Amino acid sequence: HTVPETAHVVAFYGTAPISAQGFESFESVNRKGHFVSLATVMEPAAVAETVQAHVQTPGVEQAAAYGIRRDYGQFDRAQAPR
């Protein structure tokens, strides 16, 4: 049983979406005019680079990074816990 490679999701929260390449942005359904912009990076060093490159973007209020060790869905269960 091998340990899956860790991916990292960098999230930026604020009043404007980030429209740079590699980002997906979503507007809140509960707080109109508030967005989360997400980018997935594989290398840990790229997390800090991504945050530094976009944290001063107008409208960004907060940034966070999350490590993803497993990636599975309803039907693709290869990495799901057993």
C-alpha cells in the first residue's frame, strides 16, 4: 500500500476573484460579492511562491494552504480509506 503524493490547494478569500492562469474562482451563495479562488500545486515550494505572488492582489483578504493526501470521488475510490 503506497502513500499517495501530496497535492496542495492554495485558497484566497476576498471580495474579488483571482483571474490568473491555474485558478478557479467561485462566488459565495451566502455572501454575494465574496469569492474563493483555488489553485492546485504539487510542489511544497510552489505554495509559498503562489501565496507571495497573489496575496497583495486587490480584494484578497485572506490566504490559506491545504495539503491533500487522498483524492477520490463517489465512483473513483482508488485512494479512499479502507
